[in-house]
Amino acid sequence: MSALIEETIARTLEFLSLGGPVVTILLAVSVVSLTLIIMKVWQFLIARVGRHRTIEKALAHWTAGGHRIALNDLSSRRNGAARLVWQTMATVMNASPHDFEAISERLRVDAAAYLTRLRSGFRALDAIAQISPLIGLFGTVLGMIQAFRKLQEAGNSVDPSVLAGGIWVALLTTAVGLAVAMPTSLLLTWFESRVARESELLERAMTVVLNPAPIVQPGETQQDANRTGQRSMQAHAA
């Protein structure tokens, strides 16, 4: 085991010596990127981001007039979005319709704060995804300058193998930069898509709860549906 560790360390040091300070910088950037990604994955798991089945079920019960059932569906959920929807439902049931505007503003602020916490770290990951290829390209340019300087110093006695070796070492930094940027960019896109779905769900849920619009059943008018919805709200409020 110790021999394997020593061999790994030796290869790592050799790789760093070939790439120079630029590769060292890119490896440090990759460690930062990996740390941020692990933190975001853990945060999303704790908040249960993307688990919307119970929320959709509760919204269906709420729309049908089963307000107590909807609250029970969400009461024991640890999902971050589910807690916000439950808070919205519980507040609406215990408030006067005249207070809905102020309640709506407060709840939307809470939802915005929750989404902001989910988006934390996105700018850093985006910066890493954009700057890593540029750092790698910068290292390649420096390597090519050095390789052609050696070519000039060699004069007529040019060894093609030396020139080729200098070029591939120079291109190594670009490869490392792309290796850091590509997975970071892909994972950032995945994180952003999950947060976008969470935002859409919260917006729809708060619209449904704060602006109830009774569904017209076959054989009844909108006025009949409104009266039915009002009776249902009064019954559940009581």
C-alpha cells in the first residue's frame, strides 16, 4: 500500500512539473469546484429538491376543497418546497381574505429567500467553468513561446523530437483546463434546471393557494362553482 502511495505521489509531482504553475493552479481550481459541487449536492439532498409528488397531490386536494387533507399531506414532509407550501396553506386558512395581499407578499419573499439559498455558489461554479479553459489556453501560449524560443536557440541543429515534446507539454494545460471546465459546466446546468423546476412549482402552488378559482363541473355554471367554493372555504375555516 505504501509503495502504491509513493508511486502515486511521484506521478503527481511529475505531472505538475510537466505542466508547470498553470497546471498547479488548475488543480487547485478543480479542488474548489469539486468542493462546491459536493456541498450543493448535499444541500439539494437535505432540501429534497425535485421531489414534488406529495406537493402535487396536496395541491389537487386543495383545489378540490380538501384543505385539511392537503395540510395533512404536507405536515410531516422535510422537503423545503413542501414546508413553504404548507406554510402558505396554513396561513390562508387562518387569515381573512382582506389580508391575502400582505400574506402573498410575505410568502413570496420567503420563497425567494429559499431559492436564493439553493442558487448560492452558482456564480462561483460559472466563473470556474468559464475561466478554466482560458487559464489552460494561457499556459499553452506560454509553452509554445518557450518551445519556439528553444527552436530559435537551436539554430540549424534542430531536433524535431525536442520541439514535439515542448508542444505536447504546452497543450497539456489546455487539456487540463477543459477537463476542469466541462464537468463543472454540465453539473451547473443540472443544478440550475433543478432550481428552475423548484421555482416554477412554488410559483404555481402559491398562485393556486392564494388565488383559488373553483373548477366548473359538468352541468354547472361558474357562479355555481364560486358558491360551492365559498361554502367549502367557510366550512374548512370553521
